[in-house]
Amino acid sequence: MAMIDPEVDDAVDKALEYAEKGNVRKGEELMVRLLKEHPNLHIVHYGMGTVLAMKGNYKESIVYFDNCLEIFPYFTEAWFNKGVAHKNLLDINGALTSFQKVVELGDEDEDFVKSTRELLNDMDADIYRDTGLSLELYIQSMEEFDRSFTCMRNRKYEEAIIGFNNVLKLNNNHTQSYGNIGLCHAFLGNRQEALSAFDRALEIDPTYQPAIDNRKIFLSLKEGEAMKDMNVAVVEYYKDVINKEPME
């Protein structure tokens, strides 16, 4: 059961009203005060996340939506706003799983639940058109990709290669998986395997800059020499490309 305090609910509504009318700063100030006074109320974390999302601070807003849902996992409005934040960050997997929670937990007769179901259907169609995967398989492939990327960052390169290959079993044209397989083999000093994976990534997308750069670095090394074992930075290449494109 979620704790409810009518006075706090009214204060959160007031803060959101300020933000919706353009006075986001005042709304945020009120939410900061409410968080200090009522850190255990889910509605306060929801309100803070919503105000931050209105500011465009989507990553930070997700932290508060997660706090809200940890306290009260059945709050469908928080799942919806979390999904929108993920979508604005071009995190399609995060958006899909959040929107699915809205449909799973919400009243099917509510308008925003109906619109969420329609949104999921549209995303499902787009994903199938682009990848040939159903919504469920796409989410499965992205979860496997995230696990494999974590392995790569933790220098578990053989395990990461297995995981990225599992992604490719679902989506054989996943450029990033080929690029990361190439990088793992490069760290292991497996020259032919690394170059083959980089080449496959560039066959799918000749403009995929991480594969271009990593292939060039690896080719500069001597035969049998491994790429330096360094921490792997998160490179969200396609998100960066989209964000740099001019808005129409």
C-alpha cells in the first residue's frame, strides 16, 4: 500500500501547475522542499521526476521515477512518464518496457492507457519494419546486448563475444554487436577475427565511425599485438548522430 498525504498531494499538484504554466524554477524549488520533508512518499519523487522531465533533464528524471516506483510499483503515471523520458533519450528498450508496464497495470478503459497501447503498436510496427523482430524479441535482444556490453566493460571479453553473437542470432544486421565483437577480439589480440567483425559492421553501415576508428587503430599494431587493455567508454553512436541532425 502507498502512503497518502492529501496536503502533500495538493502541494505536488501545485508544483506541477507552476511548471506547466512555464514557471519551472518555482515548481522545482517547491519539489526540492517537499523531498526534504517527505522523502518516503512516492508522489513526491514522481513530482520531482516530472518537473525535471519538463526541464529536459530526462536522465535525472528517470532516477526519481525509479525511486517512486521502488516505493509504489503500481503507479502507472510514473511508468508512463519514465517511458517518455527513455524515449526522449532514444533508449527504445527502456521506453518499451515502461510503456508495457502501463498497459499491464493500468485500467484498460483509461484514455492514457489506450493511447499507450496505440503507441506500443506503432513502435512495434516500426521495429518490425527496421529489424524484422517482434516487440518481445527486440527487447530480448537489447537486454542481451546490455548484458554483453557490461561484460565487455568488465573485461570479460570471451563472455561478451558469446553474448553479442546471441544478439546476432536474433538480429543478424546489428551493427553495434559486430563492432563490439571486433573490439573484444582486438583486446584479445585475435587479428583475423577482429578485422572480420569490423568489416562486417562496415558492410552493414559504411559510416559506422566506432568500427572505422577501432579498425584503424588495430591495423596500426604489429601482428599478434593486442589492443591496449583499457576501460571501454560507452559510445552511443547512433543516438549522437540523431541528436546532431537539424530539427525539421
